[in-house]
Amino acid sequence: MRARPGTRLAAALLLAAMPALPLLAGPDPGVAASNAAVATAVTAPAAGGPTVRNGQDIYRRFLDGLADPDCSDDASARWRSHFGHVPRQLTSRNNDVLPLFGYVVDAMREAHLPTEYALIPFIESGYRPGARSASGPAGLWQFIAVTARNHEIPIRPGYDGRLSPADATTAAVRYLKTLHGMFAGDWRLAVMAYNAGEYRVLNALKRAGQAPAAADPAALAMPDITHSYVRKLHALSCVIKEAETREGWMAALDRDVPILQAIPVPDGIRDLDTLASRHETDAQQLRRLNPAHSDGRVARIGQPVQVLVPQAAAAPPVFMAEAPPEADRDEAVGAASDIASAVARRVHTVVNGDSIWAIARQYGVSTRILLERNGLDARSILRPGMELRIDGAP
């Protein structure tokens, strides 16, 4: 997003001043409520659901969400050629484009928005979360700093939320949802406003005497770069749509990729490598997906921050080292547990939410003894289904 959008007040005043055309409807009544739920839709986990999916499923989900799937108008040969490399990006195993694309497509579908909007990061950044422009825009969506702050993307010393795919996508979906409603669901007007600012588009509509629901976007007096933005998105959608006719392309897309999910950084995690180790996921991929955390160090900015992870790594493991110390009462509790062991030998099956400290307290044993009896130490990780011996041999 290279242009600063006009103020909400100016846009609202201009809407009020436009000709009283019956189709000049504002956003649907449910838009405000939908916007309030955007962040949840982008980051919500699919409890008990799959952790990977086939690339062809992402492709079909994208096609099913297109507002303008007709490519019979040839969709700008210039821009078709310009974006001819994108299908190769999607099938490449040497980048994270396909899972990131799936993450953004999901966000658009869950917000009931056209999937043409999921192509914006191809135009803005080449789907590179860490992309920076010399002129100032940054991240997957190339927000400028002032626009990012207007859309509640945190920018602090040591942390630029524009480089967080989770933060930036949440903001982009929320903004696009607003524009989509403001311009009567016409994706072309919405992306023109995304590129040039909603005030500018509303002013062009007013001068043309057009209402959003009956507008001819191509006829509006807007900069060439803004008209090109619409043509780029449509051409790119056609390039991707028609890629399935290429020999071997669908076969290359037929592979499992991780479903991505945004999670809050757990307390006590200071770097992405530690997070990857505890969640048993690829540390290098975490770094690629989360360039907002410079050099892999988790930024502390006085408010919760998120990281994008494969969904398989999203469920929090249970860390034994998080338990409070109980060294002072080890001996007394240990003696009590020896008496109990003469009565019965107990076994505890670990469930989600368990900690070694809570289990030890439940059974009246010390954490030190419980760890020793199960051949564990404070760095070990409890996982659901593990069986822990509570009592020693009689």
C-alpha cells in the first residue's frame, strides 16, 4: 500500500454530498460486526483439525472465491507476461509462498471477501514477509508507516509489525473489509481505494455522477497507476487460473504444505529458536515467516506479539521447567510418597494443561522425585498421553 488513504471523516462527508442515487448504499449492516471479528478469523485455530493440506486444495479454494473469474477479455497481455513466474513460485519447494498464500486465501474467505485480494501481496512484495522498499513501505502488504499505525499495526523500537504476516494480514483484511462495504462490494473500486485512498475514489465517483453499485471503474478519472493496479490483479488471477492447463503444473501442486496459524508468543520465550525447539518445528522456517522478530529475537514491546507457525506446532507443549521450586519440602513429601507406595503404585496419564508441578502437588510428591522416577529432568517436555509413575517400587 503505497498511497496514504484519505481520512475517514473526509470520506464520510463526501459520501453524504454525493448525488442521491438509490444504489449509493453504504456497507452492509453486518460489516461493522464482521470487521470486529476479522482478527479472530485470521488467527483462530482449527481445534482438532488437520495440520497440513494439499496445495491443490488451496488452489481450488482460491478459484472458488474469485469475484471475476472470466478471463475472456484477455486480461492485459502485458501484465499476464509480467506475472508469468507466479505459478512457478506457488509450486516451488524452496520458498514459503504456497503456505503463506493459503493463509491469506483462508483469511479472505473467512471474511467473505473476494480472493482477488489475496493476490495483492504478489504485486506488493512478491509474497515476501520481510520485503522493504527504499521509499518506505514494508512487509507482505507493503504498508507505509502512517497507514500501518492507522490500522493498529504496532511499530516500536526493535519491532516493525508490518514485517509480521499475522499483524499485517489482520490489518489488511480489516481495511479491505471496510473498503469492500464502502464501495458496494465492487472489488475493483476497493483495490483502487487500497492503492490510491478511499477519498480519491469517492471524489472520482462524485465527479462522474456515479454510485459505487453502478460504477464503471475503468471510466473514472484516476491515475494510470491505480487503473493498472486493477488490471494487474485481474491478469494475475487469470495467469493462476489458467496454470492448471500447463503440463505438470497441477502435479507439482499436488503436495502437502503446513497450515499456518498465528499464536501469541508464550511467556518466557526470548527467541524463535527456543520456540521452535519446544514446539518441535523448523527454526529456519519460523525465522522466514516472522522477520518482525529481528535476528530471531522475540521483541518485547509492552503488548502481546504474535508469531506465525505451522499449525502442528501451535498447540502449547507443557514445560516442566515452568514449575515453581519446591526444594525445601522435597524430603518431607518424599517420605510421605514412600508410605503411599506401599499401598498402591499410581500412574498419571498426561493431558493438555498438565505441568509437573501440578501433577506432583495432586499426588503429594515432590517435583524432584517425580522427575527422577520417570527418568526426566527440568528441560523435558510433557506431552498428552505420556504416562508418569507416581510411586516408586514397593
